[in-house]
Amino acid sequence: MVKPAYVAVDWGTSSFRLWLIGSDGSVLAERRSNEGMTAAAATGFGAVLANHRQAVSAPADLPVIICGMAGARQGWVEAGYLDVPAALSTIPFAAVRVPDVAADIRILPGLAQRDSAHPDVMRGEETQLLGALNDLTDAHSLVCMPGTHSKWVHVADGLVTRFHTFMTGELFDAVARHTILKHSIADAGAVDGGSDAFRQAVEEVIRNPTAATSLLFGARSGALLNGLSPADAKALISGTLIGLEIAGALDAGQPGAPVVLVASGALGSLYESALDCAGVKPMIVDADNAVRAGLAVAARSLWAL
Amino acid sequence: MVKPAYVAVDWGTSSFRLWLIGSDGSVLAERRSNEGMTAAAATGFGAVLANHRQAVSAPADLPVIICGMAGARQGWVEAGYLDVPAALSTIPFAAVRVPDVAADIRILPGLAQRDSAHPDVMRGEETQLLGALNDLTDAHSLVCMPGTHSKWVHVADGLVTRFHTFMTGELFDAVARHTILKHSIADAGAVDGGSDAFRQAVEEVIRNPTAATSLLFGARSGALLNGLSPADAKALISGTLIGLEIAGALDAGQPGAPVVLVASGALGSLYESALDCAGVKPMIVDADNAVRAGLAVAARSLWAL
């Protein structure tokens, strides 16, 4: 039977995931909950972790590697930022050890771009990058990690040189829930990345990016004048925001650098379709696998496993 | 003593304004309340109007001219849309009369751009345009009416040929209240259009429009890394959204067409400063005066005053 070697934790703002990893690298057990930073800050990070460790019968002295918001200022122990340009391989060694606990528990740092004109930060995505690194065989890659705050990262020979955050996911939620457009998309289901409405919106905003906030209003005027359906109105909003992000990321990228899309499920399909509209065929890396692989790289760097 | 000639009403989504106008065109009395369409739909449009007429002692048979959301489908009586291209002078004659009431009460229509690729609608702003028309002496003008849903209108020889709605004001509210950026702007006061933070944000997004939703995130990363103040973070968000709107409107405009800014107060100052960053010196028309002047043009067109 495979012996447990370490515990890996991806601790986001609103979600918590834990894996018990065996000495051969296999996943022995997994836990998911909504005890993210916000919830854990109220109940105690140590207690949340202890409960889940116990649930998978992890020995009390098993080391733990953590990435994400547990290292934020409002998190468990602040893990700071590594400044770019930063070699991905150095990230594990900048982890902060949680004091006054029996086990060796370490929290990985984020990355910071300390640029007065274009400051930027990430926390959690650096671990996905570390996990995807094995797939980044090109000298230069532009890595897209879509989400609430999408990250586009320039990686060259294992070095993160620059990155940009686009607020696409959070803007979509704010627009869909808190503006007049909510009436035009009522009860629409998930956006279909293959739909004409989505692809046309992506193509239109790439052609005409300064019109972005006007194109969004087309979800309402289209519903009023042209009978645009709620599903198509929602696809229009999503396509406009994702298309603007892709246009901006490619504008800021090195022309011709291969694009790596680190994503899973429905969001991955939307971005794959939107990138196709922009004439880009990305290499695809599964985001769930990438974060676990990144935590594994960190664990192997820190401990003799 | 000047005799009252008609009642003019600007009936928005959330606000109600009424003026009692004399036979010489002067304002004899004014009323403002928050009984906009949303509130009046619950209590009854007729009752709201009757109360305010009584408060200014308007004779029961005095005619009433109304613009705005009272003419929307969810309003009092649907006043439809006039399709562009539309001569501004024909707007009054498309007004809809409220049935089954003692007085002659008419509601002005909105304007619709029935274009499958760029459908658009306005309701209320057409009356401001009508009022500003006397100031539109140039053969071609690009008229900016900033607000929750900013309108940019192409007017040529009294004809509205085309217009675009930008969701700037509503997006600002959604971003400032319902995204992570709310933490970076906590307790900041009104945005100063003359501040470096505002002007730099406008200039940056004009130079780099595809980066818009990434520049917004700078309000957070700037606060985390560079000590950006809440006031400057709020100015950055406002400048980015207004700058993107101006870039889009100018891109869609006829090069060199004079810009007319129909606005009042603080919002007018913000747009004047942002337009200055884009190298545009607009002619300025007061928005409050414009809507009253537009209602007066409509009243004189409809009735022998």
C-alpha cells in the first residue's frame, strides 16, 4: 500500500481543496469545501485544515503545502509576493512557514509586478504556472488563466517576465446581476461558446474595441428592437468582455508567441472558442491538474520525498 | 401677471421634474421628486401628475407635455420610437396622447436605430437634443449626453442620423459597488476631473483601449503595491470608463465634427476634462436647460401658445 507523503491545499477566496498525496505522487484522498479565505478567517484557518486532515486520516506530522489566499494579508499567514521577473523554480523557496504548529506547513507566495504604470498581483495562479511549466517547452509562451480575474502571463525559459490581470469574470457577474442588462438575460442558461451570438460578439469587439461598453448595451437594445433572446444577450455580454480581454492580451504580447490556455470545463471551452475567433490555437492545460502539479513541484523542492 | 400656458414634465426612471410654464415662456413654478417611472408604476402615473399639478395650482385643463420613461412600455402610455434618420423637428408630432383624461396630455416618443448589427434606443435624450438644436448651428455635430447610459448622437442639419449608447455611468456604479475594487475606493468622495489620476487614466485608455478591463484592476494592484489612495483609485476607474467611451465615440464619429457636450454640474466637468485629454474642446450646453427648452419646442409645435 502507498504511504501518504504530504498534503496539498489550494485555498482560494471562496473555495478550499485538499489532496492527500502518496509517496508515488498519486492522489490517495480528496476534499472540497466552501471554507475559502472568507469563511476560514471567521472560523480559524488552523481548525479548518485540522478537520480536513483528520477526515482523510493524514498523520499529524505530515507536511502541508498550501497556495492561494491563505497567504494574503487577510489570510492565515501573509506569504508576501515574489517580484517579477521571477524564475518559477524559485517560488517554493519563498514559501512562508506557519509558526507554532506541530507539522511543517508552508504557504507559497504570490507574484508582484512592481511597476508604477502597470502594477499587478497574482496569488494562486503562480502555482498553476509552476504545474504547467513542464508543458511550457517553448522559449516564449503567453499563458492565459481565465477566471474571476483572468491572468495573462509572459513566460520565457522558465522566467515570468510580465503579466496582466483582466477583470473579465467579475465584470461579467457585475454586469449580469447589477445593471439594466439583467432584464435582457433573465433565466438564460450557461453561455454556449460555439454559438453565433458569442462568436460574433468576440469578433466585433476585436474589430472595434473602443466600442466595448456600447456593444454591451446592444444586449438591451437588441432585445427591445430585434427580439434578441436572453441566451443570445448573455452570449453577447460574455463574448464582448472575453473578446476585449483577448484583444488586450494579444496586443500586450510578443507577436507569434504560442498561447497556453490553463483552464477546465465550460470556461475553458468559452476561451478556446474566443481564441479561435482571434485566429489563435492554444495549447490546453487542465487547470485542476495544473494546480496539483504545481503543489507537487513545490513539495518535491522543499522536502526529501 | 403672466398666465400659465402649459406644464412640462421630465419623467425619468427614478426622478420626476415638473415645470409650470408661463405664456411668455418663463418658469412660474417647479417641482422635483423621486416619483420616477419605477415609483409611479406602483402608485399610478395619473395620480402623481395630478398631485404635482395641484401643488403648483395649474388649471385642470392646462396642456401637459411629457418626455422620458413615462412613454416606455412599462410606463404610463407607450409612446414608441421614431426611427432614425429622424428630423428633430418631427419629434413633437409623434407624441402620444394620454386617453381618458380631461386635459391634453402628450408623451414624446424615443428614438430607435433599427440596425441589425448596432441596434440602439434612447428615451428622454431626444428632447434634450430638441432643446439643444438651436445651439447646433454646424452642419454636422457630435452631441455627447453623459449619464447612466451616455448617448453620442450624430446630428446633421437638424437630422439625427446615428447614435451610440455607452453604459459608462451604470458600469461605474456596478464596478464601484459590486466588485473587489470597492475595497480600494472605500469612503472616497466625488471624482476630481482635474486630478492627475483621472487625466492619466483617460489618456492611458485612449492610448491602449484593449487594456481597459486590465487598467481597472490597477485600482486594486496600485493600492496593494503603490499605496494608491482611495480617491485616486476612484478617479482611475472613472477615467478609464469615460476615456474608453470617448475613444469609442470619436472612432465612430465624423473626423473633425464639432462636439457638443450636453451636461450639468460635476458630470459635465468630468467629461469636459476627459474630452480635453482627447484634444477636444466641446461647446457646452446645460442639460437642465436643454430638456426644458426641448419640452418648450414641443409645446409650441403642438399648441397655439
